[in-house]
Amino acid sequence: MGFKSFATPNQDATGISFDFHCHPGRFYGRGMAGYENDDAFLKTVKEMNESHLSGAFFSLVADSLLLQPGPTGIKVLGTYKPGDGWKEYTRQMTQLKDIFKANKIRLATKSSDLVPYPQNNTVAAYVAVEGGDFLEGSTERLDQAYADGVRSVQLVHYAPNELGDLQTEISMHNGLSKFGKDVVRKMNKLGMVIDAAHASFKTAKDIADTSDAPILLSHSILEMEPDRPIAKRAISKEHAKVIAQTGGVIGAWPSGFNKSFDEYIDNIMRLVDVAGVDHVGLGTDMDSNFKPVLSSYTQLPQWMEALQKKGLSFQEVQKVAGGNAARLLGKVLKKS
């Protein structure tokens, strides 16, 4: 069997490549203690462009001040006082806009901003927020976030919040809360991508039942042995099918849950078998991942060629690389 190369742009396919979840240089810490400069951010963006990445969701972290990373996972330190969640969102958004302006990063807000091999290798930088903690009980905050350029919100992260239950904590809402359902409906109305990453199975199912648009699960992988690192963040086959049945997409996550790059490829193929090739994409969690087995965008050609060698056609690899993302954004976001 002959293989088409992904090492250089190939115009006989869609040519779209997309990352559903990334934190280049951990930019969300910009301006805080421990963030020295923008070098790591610029290095990652340079690798995006050199690898011809069409676009990505650059994700703020709404509950970042409540989290303490450790060798075995994330420790939640507490909850925000009233106003603190919105204050932290505003700080991170201001910093991101500053870094975009200073380095001529292309802020993307419409589905038409995602194009194959963008001119001058300028990746389309869509903005997402990881965790709905910044909303603080008000769907009107979504209006301001949308005006700021945010086009996706992941409803829950690691700190429990008022939107719904998450994978790594005990149930508080029996799935998606009433406020969470209001947020889903408001995001549908605005044209924002709803991200069910980190949500419990019941929460994800409630999101799917409430939304009138396809939903995203930006970064996860199918469950295996329960004693694997960060195994709570993996999803069941039923969980994956809930996302796919909305017409949505699951970003395959190259975390240290996978024992190697080769096993990650095998796990993507398992996800394709369960959810269908039209419902799988890439969610790297770049620069903020746990022991990643894919740690640079320069590995994307190798990643795509490995999927083809496992049995996907060239066109199917193009779907996983970004074609499915283009379809999702086309259905949810405004086109122009």
C-alpha cells in the first residue's frame, strides 16, 4: 500500500488541521509570579505555523487560581469569592489580547477564518475558556465574553462549579444544573461551541440533550485499566457515543494516560471504531498536558502518517486532522 506524505502541504485534500485545546506557553499565567516572558508562547506558535496548523482553540483557564498541580494530578485549593472568577477571566483575556497584538497573532472569531495553509503561516487563534467559573451565575457574562472574542466555553474543569458535575469530583448537581442548561441554551443562541471536556457522563448526556447544536469534548481518550495515570479523565464508549450522536467531535488527548506515542495512535483508532471517523479530532492540551506523548506541533506529520499506516485513508486522516473541526465550527459559529 502506498502512502501520501503529510510532511508538506498537500492540496488534494481539505488541508485543514486544527487543535481543539491548547495553552501555548501557559499564557494564562502571564503577568503572574513564575511567568518570565513570552518565549515559550512564541516558540509554540512558531511550531504551529511551521507545521501548517490551520487553527486552534487557545484556552484560558477560569479556575487557575484555585488549582495546584502536583506529581500525581491537580489539587483543588478552594472556591472563588464573589467577583474573583470574573476578575481572573478579565485579567487573562487582557493578557491574551496584549500578546496577540504585540506579536500579530490572528484572532479568529468566524468559521470562515479557518482556511487551509493560511497566508504567511498565521494560525487562526480562536479563544476558549476552560471552566465556566467566570460566569458566576450570570448568562449575561457570555455576551461580554462573546464580544471579547471567546467562541468556546468548557463548562467545567477541576474546581467544582455551579454548572454541573465533573469527572474528578463527587456529584453535586446530578449532572447539568439548571444554570448549566441556561448556559447551554445561551451559547446555542450566541453561536459558541459547547465543550463537555472534564464533565461527568451524566453532565455530558444532559448537555447533549439540552443543546440544539453539535457539542465538543475537546480533550479525552477511551478508558482502559483503572489504575492508569489520570484514569478518571478517560471516557467510556457510551460517553463517546453521546458526543458523536450530536454530530460533535472528541479531541484525542495525548496525555500520559497513554504509555507511548504508538499506544496513543492505537487509542485514537479505538476511538474511531467507537465514535466514527467523522467524530474524532485532535486535542493536544499543548504546554499544559500531563507527561504528553505528543509534545510538539512538529510531530503532526508523523502523527498523521501513523494514523494512515494503521489503516485510515488519506481522506480519513484529513477528517481527523481538521476536517471534522471545520465541519463543527461551520455548524456552530457565524460564517462571516
